[in-house]
Amino acid sequence: MKIKLRSSVLTSFIKNYFILICVILYGISELSAQNFSGVVIDGVVSGAGTDAALFTASSADNPNIAFVRTTRLSGVAGNWTFLAPNNIRWENDVTGSAETLFEFLDSSQNPVQDDYRLTFNDLDGPNNEKVEYTCDSNFRFVTGDPDVDISPTPTGVIAEGTMGGSAGSVMFEIKDTGIFQLILTGNSGFVKNIDFDFTEFILSAPFLYSICDGDTDGDALANSADADDDNDGILDSNEANGNDPDGDADGDGLPNFQDTEDNAGQPGIPAGDGSTTDYTDLNADGIPDVYDTDGDSIPNHLDLDSDGDGIPDNVEAQSTTGYVAPSATVDGNGVPDNYGGGITTLINSDGGLSISDTLPDFLDLDSDNDGLTDTLEASITLSEQDDDKDGLDNVIDTTNDYSDVNGSIDAPATLPDSDANVLTGGDVDYRDTLDSDNDGVVDVDDQDDDNDGILDTVEHN
């Protein structure tokens, strides 16, 4: 059977460019380490034996999931059935192709956005069964048995069985969506079983591993060749705490920002590329913590507000009086032309204080270290929603892509400055260190903040 994936109806940052990476791995530990919500099919509610079926479902990883719905949108007739103990089966009634919608739903039958896995077993070949998807959809990676040949197309990946019988299986993981489409192709009476929780159709080791490489900021440079993947002017390495997010330190085929397990030195794994990384992923979202400061599952180098305070990275990276807006064009490395290779002097407003967190402002929730959050001092009320997944909160965002990296905050000077001292040695409120008694010593360094002759430690016990 041939299965072709088309674009998800949800926005994805994977866009125009494609890279196929295949690596032979001995074991499934890396697959198990990645984040996804396993889904168990418990039974069928309606539509059994038809081309539109509603299945009851559950997930130990995401309790919101209550149903999986499959609907033929166009093409030849076929039917869906429940396959005990917890899978589903598609069968072609006639030879041909059928475009089918998959939906992961809550109890009210609304899509549940999450990361999912689908495993197809018994991928026969050669020239018989295929799984094909395009890289402008929501796919994280695909992997298959040794009996599955994974190869690139101009726009995606084809996984094709190479042996007869029930030799090959293929699995792909999708991200940040609850709804997507596939085209199922096969001969009359042809069936294919699908597992959603990666427990029954386990891939045989060693397996092939492939990813798609996007162009997040739409500057015509693939992320792997772009020094500034989100076009905010800050080099990816600076946003990744000195690491290369698109590198592959352990040589297993996963870029560092998606890799949560060190496979360096395992049998069959080639040498890494010499980059550095940290695999720690405390919130288990599939992105090492070193690449995601605010824990929103958008890595810093693809996040226009890396610390999640509502102030864009491009604004926080530069000084208030010296701010320069990014140009519309980029250099050969993907960095806005007018930044001369990138914003390398990153502002750290509390860096000169005796008590400093050493973080640049764009990674610091309290840039002036006065105990008040930047969000509060900038008078921003966040919606805690980011529909287009670019890191900018909906109340700040003005586009559904990366074409406006600052949204509605066009410069630091547009933010509140309650004492109006930006031009006289001070700064906007979120960067303006407090000096309550105006003695030239900021409060965090002043032992007597109100200059009454009584030490602060005495006044505050």
C-alpha cells in the first residue's frame, strides 16, 4: 500500500527545505527517549466497516485524549475497523487511493494538540508498499526497519519496503498538532494495521533514521545552513548557550536541539561533528533544557521571545538608546544585513551590579535584578497563548510567521519609563535599577536604601 502524507491544517515551522539523514542505530533507546503521547485504541463508537469511523481512545501521557476519528475525504472507497487489542485497520474496497483525515480528539471531540507516533507494520516490497510524507507538514522524524528503504524526494521522504512478506515496519512522529491527512493507496482487499502507542509494532534493530530540515524564518536558507534561524539578529549559538543547536554531537542523526540521549560510541554510530551539547531534558518535552530557556517547547533559536517575558529577543538583545531594527534582507549566513554578522554584544542590564545573574536580558526574566519581573515593569499582560508557535505571545504577535520578529513592540524605548530618565543616564523601567535615595548607589548594592542612617539589615531584621 502507498501512503502519502499531505500538509497538516495546522501551521508548522518546517517549510521549504529538506534534508534526509539516515543512520543505522543498534537498539530503540533513542526512539524511546523522544517525547510523544502514546494513544491506545479501546474500541469503536460508530462507523465500523465504513470509511468514516470514530474510535474510543485513551492515553496515559495525555488524559485529554478520548477519541480518534478517521474520515475518508476523497478517493476510492475503503473501510476502517478496530483491531484488538488496541489498533486500527484500513482496508481498500477497490484498488486506488483515498485521502483520509486523522484526528486526535478530547471528550468534546475537539482536536488535542500534541506529539504523536504512528507505526505501520508489514511494509512489503519491492515496488509494492510505501509511506510518503512531505516536509511542509508537522513531522519530527521517520524511522524504519532494515527492510525499509528511506529516500528523499524534492519535497519529502519515501519509505518503501524492500522485501516480500511481513518484513518491514515504518514509524513516523508528528509534532504540535491534533489533525493531519494521509493518502492511503492499495489494491482491493489490501489491509494495513496502524499502532499509535509504539508497543506492538516495534521496529527491529538496527533501524534507519531520517529528519526534515526546515527554513523557519523563510529567508531561503535551510536551518542547518542558517546562523540565525529565527532572524532576530542573535546568532543561534548565542541563543543556545554556546552550543550549535543544528549540530550533531553524538553522530546519531538527530540535531542537538532534538537529541536527549547521548549515543556517541555505540556500534554503528559514526563520529559526531565536534559540536557540544547537553542532553538533560527535565520537562521531558524532547528538547534539551539548554536550548529552551522558558520551557515552552520552542527552542531559543526558533523562539522570538526566549525567556517568555513578552519582550522580543531582538529588543532585549540591544541597548535602549542604540537600538537598530532588523533589515528585511539577510546576508549569506542568514543574519539580517545591518547587524554585521549578528548582534554579538548582548545587553545584560544587571551585569555591573554586585548581585548579578550573568544572563543577558533576552534570557533574563528580571533584567535589572530589582525583584520585579520584566513583564510587570513593561506593563505587559500575557495571554499565555502562542497560536503560530514562534515564541511571541498572541498579545504581542502581529503575524502568523517570522516576518515581524518584534510584533507590536518595535523598540525598547516604546516601553514604560516612569521616571523619564532614558536620555539622562537611566533606562526604561524593566532595565532601570532602583536607587531609592538617589545617592548614586543602586539599592541592590546600597546598605542603606533610604539613607536614614539605619542599615537595611537592621530595618528588615
